[in-house]
Amino acid sequence: MFIVTLTYTAPLERIDACLPAHRAWLQEHTARGLLLMAGRKEPRDGGILVAHAADRATLDAALRDDPFAQAGLATYAVTEFVPTMTAEALSAWRAQ
């Protein structure tokens, strides 16, 4: 499991112009099961993704395809973790 922190590196006007393409990318990877959760940070200086990837290389490849990455609008910090305790609704992702 991975937590990805996006930090915007461009003005919000440029972020907003690319937002429809970024949201389409989010929808695609959510439908594929790679992304479990996504949302913007408050204050609005980036976003957070919760990902379930087979490995870091798979996640990195997907992140390179994010329109924000391709346009140089954000940087990405990835933290891998092993969920050993979850709410019952998230038990499918708990490490055994």
C-alpha cells in the first residue's frame, strides 16, 4: 500500500487548466483498482492518493502518466506502508 503526496509546483491557474485531464487519469486508475482514494489537500497546495499497487515500479509508471507530472505541475512523494490495523470496512487491504 502506498500514500502519495502531490505538491503543486505551478500556479493554481495552470493546475486548474490541467485538472480535467488529471481527473480523467484518476478515474481510469481508480477503475483499474490502482487508486483507492484521492483528494486535494487543504490548503490547496497539492493532493493525496492512496494506492494499492503490486510494487513501487508499477505505481511509479502510473504516476509518470499523470497529466500533472507530464506538464511538470507537481512533485510526488511516495511512502510505502503495510496496513496492520484497519477499520472493518477496509479489512481487505489489511496485511496478514
